[in-house]
Amino acid sequence: MRQVERTVNAISATLAILGAVAMVVVMAAISADVIRRDLTGRSILGVLELTEVLMVIFTFLGMAEAQRRDLHVRVGVVTAVLPVRVARYTELFGWAVSLAFVTWMVHATTVRAIASVQAGEYRFGTIAVPIWPARIAIPLGLTALLLQFAVQMYRTASPRTEADSDFGRSSAPGGHW
């Protein structure tokens, strides 16, 4: 299982890096647009459309890494007051529901991405910007998120050591609230 977890973490990190590159491109494009608008009074054509597409890309490509680092908002009010065993089963139920929902999302967005690539879908505005890269990034990011959920569900279901006996009550950075 350690090798699977390392592989899933490597996938999450790689997608997060690609998402960060998309974010840097957005920042550079917006900065260049602001400078040009300040100097000439005119915007760079297509910056808005490009930014919209890249925002989808960096959002979805970064979700699995955020999940791996436990940075998503999580409310542990219920599990914090439950007995350890009940808290674990509650957590497992939550992972199962999350896995089912994200699996459905992966399927639906994959079907949509295939159709978008086949149609060569573009967003029309001041210029035509291809949407299909963002449509591909959505199921890619969701699949990585699904894999992170599966790893975390496995960890939750695994037997605990004495050090882990305070299940659901950690104060991981950015994690449990």
C-alpha cells in the first residue's frame, strides 16, 4: 500500500505543479493587461477568456494535492465528541459517500471532455480560446482527488497504533476545525 500511496501522492503533486504553472500564466497575463491598459488605455485581447479557462485548470488540478495536505475545510464537531470506534465508522461512511459522488463526477466530466475534444470546443469572446484543455483538466483533477480519497479511506479503515488512538481529534495544519 505504501507504493500505491507514493504513486497517488506523486500524481497529485505533479498535477498541482501543472496547476501552479497555469496560475502563473494567469498572473502574468493579468499583470501585462493592467500595464498595457494603464499605458495605452486598451486591454490585451483574449486575456479575460484565457483567464477563465486557466482558472478552471488550476482549480481542478490542485484539488488532490490540497486533499493530500488536508487543506480543505473540514468540520470535525461531530466526530470529535464521538467514541473513537464510532468516529471511525462515521468517517468511513463520509469517505464512501465522497468516493461515490466523485466517481459520478469523474464519469460525467469525462464524457463531456471527450465530446469537447471531438467538437474542438472554443469559448468565443474577443478571441476564440479552446475550452477542451479545461474540460480535460476537470476529470483529471477529479480522478486524482478520487485516488486521494481512496488512500485516505484505506488509512481510516486500517488498524491504528497507540499513537493514532486519538482518531478524529488531530490538529493538523489547515485540517480539522
